[in-house]
Amino acid sequence: MTDFHQEWKKAAHSRRKILMLLTVLPSVGAAYLMYSMMPHTASNAIEIGLCVLFAILFGWISLGFWSAVAGVILLVRGVDRFSPLRDLPDDLRIDPAAKTALLFPVYNEDAKNVMAGVRAIWRSLVATGHSDQFDIFIISDSTSPDAWIAEEEAWHLFCCEENAFNKVFYRRRKKNTRRKSGNVADFCRRWGRLYRYMIVFDADSLLTGPCMLRMVQAMEANPRCGILQTMPQLVNASSLFSRMQQFASRLYGPVFGAGLHFWQLGDAQFWGHNAIIRVDLFMKHCQLPILPGKPPLGGEIFSHDIVEAALMCRAGYEVWLAWDMTGTYEECPPSMIDELIRARRWCQGNLQHGSLVFANGFASIHRMLFINGIMFYASALLWLGYLICSSAQAVAEAFILPAYFPDALTLFPVWPTLYSTWTLPLLGCTLILLFLPKLLTLILVTARGEASDFGGFIRLVLSILGEIILSTLMAPVRMLAHSTFVISTILGWGVGWNPQNRSDQGTSWGDAIRFHWWHSLLGLIWGWFMWLVNPGFFWWLSPIVTGLVLAIPLSVWTSRVSWGRAARRCGLFLAPVELVPPAELTVMLDKRHSPTPYTPFDIPERCGFLRAVVIPYVHFLHLSLLRHKRKPTPERLARFDALIDKALRLGPDSLSKADRMKILSDPERLHELHRKVWGLDDSPQAMAWGVCRTPEPQNARTHTL
């Protein structure tokens, strides 16, 4: 194992030096070529600024290009001597002491959907015959009283149906400090010593039983491996936007995943979910620091996963990307607005890593990964700056006369020269970096006979063209949104951590107008001004302007499930997982759409607080899960008495979210409210709590008589 460690370290060092040369040298050359072909009629500062920004952006897209090229080469060869899954035996024997915990951190999620995924995972594990090696923990940080009760009900129903009370556990934290990372850390402090490994999920992620067994087996084969990250496939896409993302992820994901593995090897990234972690190493070495300064750039770290991977490697252990692992899935946002809302908090988390770039002990590759994460959003601001400088250059060329006699002693004028013969090659190089990986992927998939998995060669080509067009139109909106995210974070405007929207309701026209109105207005003004000032530059800028002007309808139409279904009927944006869905996905979707169990109480599942107060089964289930509470002070008792009196007089709608959480957190006061609600006579107050039937209309009683 030591020889293997030294071997991949040596290979990684050589590969990264090559990647640096392949990125830096062409970028410098392209920037120099761009500067040399400029007419030099406007401000020299603008021209230099354009070239600097162009060099940075050229290098940025070069990294993605060379990752794709390396991935294609690796897939064509079909052999990877450094794969964490190589040479593993086919039999799935596991050390009985290698217990694994499956962690499902939830935060105000749809409890029924979460437990549908847990059910699919559990049944898949049972089918392998190794379910006794795994325990499942639903660890909640929910702050909504309705979500809290819904989670308890869904967990209890699952355990009753699957007879899994001793294998599936539920716990909710009272204070959700440090969000998901704090939730996982709390689990490690309480129960981590009982498990050798833990597999971390998102609320919408899914792993099959054989996949998890393979992950455990890979960790057993490499004791130096602290984290093994998989490449999840996107699934369950319904809207046009999510279907396009699902298609692109499945088509290009293996190529870019193999490329990342080729350059990173045992210093890979950790994405926070669909990964297995060695618990003892994680507890010893991956405690997150508190960043200096005030939020949003200081304080608690938002994007914790890449930092935990860097800490694991700093301690001398390895993090691997199992790019060729199958049976790992997750879902994606259903609309562009939902994607940008999620990107807002990711942007803040990535920008925080600027404090860690020069921290002691980190390897150079992880410093580069910190910078890479920052550039994922900062590149949008650089791109915007490049477009602004280009526009300023175009305006200057239109209004500022060139200096024909820059030197008083010169007898002949100096004519401005534009080396147009070099313009097309430079533009061509940029387009090659952007689109050649897509062409190489198409050739690779076709050569391997996998085009039928995407609906056939013709539909695959049409889907790629459609994805290029839609992505090109959405790119300017993402550029402006990410730029504002970066600026607002730098200015100190933090963001909360709200649950992700996972429904397929679609974006309304009102929401699209409120979110994108300034994108479209800016596009109209920008395009109109450049058309008046410099029509030639306008055509170069037209793809940017078009995407901004169409932001509102594009956001609405791509969020529609009907458009996604129409694309599927036409055979566009198909993915293999749709044509032959795994059994786990079928089980999960069936349970999501299954009817709710019968109850004589007409209280919807979304009204969790009301159900906990009124329905005896839900009430006593919640009481049984509450921890023992200390005896309250007389002052606190008086406040609770006033709160309960208010609830009885005015009904549940009079209680704020904080009031409901206080009542749910106190077993004695909750039970007191339960008894008093059931003691109400038939009255408007009793009807508000749902403990009596609504009286029949007067005409109905008359008709009966």
C-alpha cells in the first residue's frame, strides 16, 4: 500500500505540471496575440485590461478543456491503474465489524419524499443480504413545526411497515448550529465510535445496495483512504430545464469525472453527499475552523465539503473520486431560478475559501481547488468585466479619433491597424476549447455503441444542439446573477440557508418578472446603445443581448413540465436511466405518489402542529420522542399558560411559528393543550382545532325534516 501511495503521488505531480503548462502557456500566448492585433486607437489601459481578463478566462476554460481531453483518453484506454475500484474481488465479503451508518440530514424537506428514498435504499440493502451491516439515521435540523411532526410520522410509518425500528433511527437537533456540517458532527460525537464508516446523503440523493457494498469494500481495500466520493447521476427530471441538465450530466459527466480523477488522483474533492467516510479519521482531522472576520466571508464555513477533503489530505490520508462507480443518483433543481437561488449560498461558501488559500499545511492541489471554487463564480464577474471593457473599446473607437501623429517629429502619419487575419484563429481557438469536448464525447459515445441509450444517433445530435442553444441563452443570465452574488458577498450581504425547492410547479410569470426584469432591461439598453454607436460590435455582442432580453420567457418556459414531456415524446434530452430505470428509483417514485394512510381526522399532513395537538396517535408519538425537560420556572409557566389560553380562544392560526415550536418542545404544556382542545364544546374554537364536524347547512336540515 505504501508503494501504491508513492506511485500515485509521483504520477500526480507529473500530471499537474503538464496541466499547468498546457493552461498557462496558451493563455499567455493568446493574450499577447490579442494585444498585438488591436488597433491601439483608444485607451491603452482598456486594451491591457481586456488582454489580462482574456488571459484569465482563456486559462479558465482551458482547465475544463484539458480535463475533458484527459477523460476521453482514460475512457478510450479503458484501463485505469489508479482507480479506487480496480482489483476489487467480485464477491462482496465485508468484515462484520465494518459497521456503516447512512446519514440523511434533512432541513424542512418534504418528509414523504425523503422517506420514499430511504425506503428504496433500505429495500435494496435487504435484497443484498448485508443489511445487518448498515444502520440508517435521519438527522433533522428542521425549524418548521409542521415539517418536524411530518418527519416523525413518516419515520414511524416506515419503521412499522418495514419492521425496522432497530435499524432506522430519527433524531432532531434543537439548535441547528453550523447547518449540515454541524449536524453530521453532532452525529459523530454521539454515535460515531460505533461505526467504522458513514455514507452521507442529501435529501434527494439515492444509492443502491450493491453500490454501497462496493464503496465499503473499496474502503476496506485501502486503509489510507479517508473519503471515497462517487459521481451521482441526475434523475427524476420533469421540466425542460431539469431534463436538459439530466441529459448533459449523463452524457458529459463520465468524461469530466474521469478527467478530474486523472489530474487529482488521491487528492480529490468531496461534494458533501453520495460519499463514504472513515469515521475515526473524520472525527480526528476534519473539524472545521471558524474563519476570521465577520460573516459572510468570515465565521462559520458554508461550503464545508471541500475544506474537509483538504483537512483529510493534510493529515496524510487520501480522498478518491470513484468516477466509474454506478448506482449513485441525485436530483437537480427544476428551474433556472431555483438553480440560481442555490448558487447564491454556494457562492458565499466558495468565496469564504479565500481565507484558506494560504493557510498552513494544505497541499498545493487543494489551494488550487480553493481557487477553482472561487473562480467558478468570480469568472462570471471577470467575464462581465471583459464585456464592459470590450464595449468601452467599441465606444472609444466610434468617438475618439486615432492619433495619426503621436510624435511631433514624425513626418508620416501612423495608420491604425487591425490584424483581422489573426482574429478568426483566435476566435476559433476559443470555440474549440468550449465545444470540442462535446464533439469528442459524441464521437466516444457513438464509437462505443451507446448512442441508442440516448434515443439514437440523430436524437442524440439534436439533443446536444438543443443543449448548446439553451445553455448559450442562459449563460448571460447566469453571468449577471453570479456577478451580483460575488459583489454582494464582498460587500457583506450574507444569505440564509433555506431548503431547496424540489417541486415541479414551474416558474410563474410574476416570479420570472420579479427575478429577471433587470436582466432583460439591461440587455435591451445595452443592445440598443451598441447598435447606435457601433453596429459591427453589436453583432458580436448579440448572443449576450439575446439571452438577457429573453430571460423572462426562457425562465418560464424551461421550468414547465409540459415542455419537458413534449421533449421526451420527441426523443430529446433522453438519458439511459429513463429508458431502463433501476428498481430503486421505481420504488422511490411509487412511494412518493402512494396515497396517505387512512385516518378519521380530516387534518392534512402539511398541518403537522395541528396533528400533534389533536390526533392522539401523532400526539403520543411526538411525546415519546421528546427528551425529558427540566421543571420550568414560575415565570415560564405563566408565559405558557397565557400562550395556551390564547391558542384555545383564538385557534391555532393565532400562534406564530415560534409559539408553535415552544409548545411542541415542552411535553407537559403540549399534553395540557391536547387535553383542553379535546375538552372544547362544539363551538367555533373546536371547529378551528378540527375536533368536531362542521354543522350541516340549515337547508340540509330542513330537507331532512
